[in-house]
Amino acid sequence: MEEAASDRISTLAREAAAEWGVELGPPFALARFSFVAPAGDYAVLKVTPPEDDESDEEADALALWGGDGAASLLRRDRARRALLLARARPGTDLARLPEDEATAIAVAVGLRLWRPAGEPFRWIGDHVPRWLDDAAGHELTPLARELYASLEPGRSTLVHGDFHHHNILDAGGRYIAIDPKPMLGEPEFDVPSFLWNPLPYRMTLDVTERRLAAFAAAGLDQERMRAWSVIRGAYLGADESESKMLRALV
């Protein structure tokens, strides 16, 4: 984030903290695009920059989930794009867990998040074509366009949008998702980001197939998960080795 933008959202965060009567701690090191910092012992204050339009309905999604599978929303300030969230304790993510355990938890969390929704959430189908146009030079894009044309994407299920190991945290005996980029779509849209995480993991075919099988056993469609993996890999910039792996899935 540019220094001026960082200063701007830091100021907004301090203003919101003062208004809500919470004391801010140092921002979390992994918060690269938004301002995210402890707010007292039991809360987190988050401010997203205006250019992060995929997070526009984050508070609406958190309100709909009501703490079931996601962080609890305590307060919001629409003008400042500020959220006060219940803090997950101990807050460790799925990256620390054995492979199959992490996948099983992710499936369970996803099944709580994927629920019917409508307005104010935007439909992925109004955005994916543009994202693919922006990725016109990527080696996967021709195949991604072909697969997308065959999908007829769902539009009635709320999806997380950035569903992976580092966004699923231990909240003391239960796991919750954080940092959603919510839209209307279908559960299969959320699986690809889980397949190429956690950092610094590099995709392998055997692990990928095991993860896909776990989501399929929970009712997700294998072909649609595979298609979305190529589509999202194209516009999210999969590197050469990842692209080779994603091609192998279809």
C-alpha cells in the first residue's frame, strides 16, 4: 500500500477507535492492504481502503453469518469503512495443522458460510468476465474463458471470496473465517484459493486431488471446482508451475 493511502486509513482507524472508546495496538504484520489492529483485548479494528471494492459488503456478510462460521461483527462505520470485530483467540490459522485435519476443518467452515443470500451482494457473473479480460495475456485465459462459458454460474449462494488456510482461525474450540470478499455465486467458486495454499506450499497433484475429494464428499461438484480453479487461476495470476497443475485438473 502506498504511504499516503496507508496514512489515510490509519487516521480513519484512529478516529473510529476514539469514537468507539477502544485502544488500538500495533497493526498486525500480515495486514498488507487494510489497516487491521487489536482493539483492546477482545476485539480487532479493521479499515479497508476504498479501492478494495471486493470488500464493500464485508460487514453485510458478517452480519448475515452472525458469528456462525465467521468473525462476529460488533460495530461498523460505513463512512470510514471501519469494522470492529470480535477477536479470535488463540487466532492460529490452518497452516499449522496436518493436511487432512486442515481440509476437514475448511470443509466444515465452508458449509456454514455457503448459505442463500440476495441483495446487497453482487453476483460473481457481473465481474468474472472483466477479470478475465484484464488477464488476457495469461497462458490459462483462453481455457478459462472456454470453461467459464460452459458454467452458467450460480447466483444465490453467499461465498467468502478469499477462502484459504490463512483466513480460517482457531477461535477457542471452533474455527471461523475472516477477511471475506463476499459475493453471490456457488460454493465451488471458493475452493480454488484453498487448493493453492497455505504459503509457502506448492501445489501437487496428489494433495490437490485429496482436497477436491474432501469437498466433493460434502456435496460440491467436482467438475465445477476444477473449472473454477482454472478460471480463478487465470485472473489471479497463477505462475507457470501452478498453471501446469491447474491444466491437469481439467
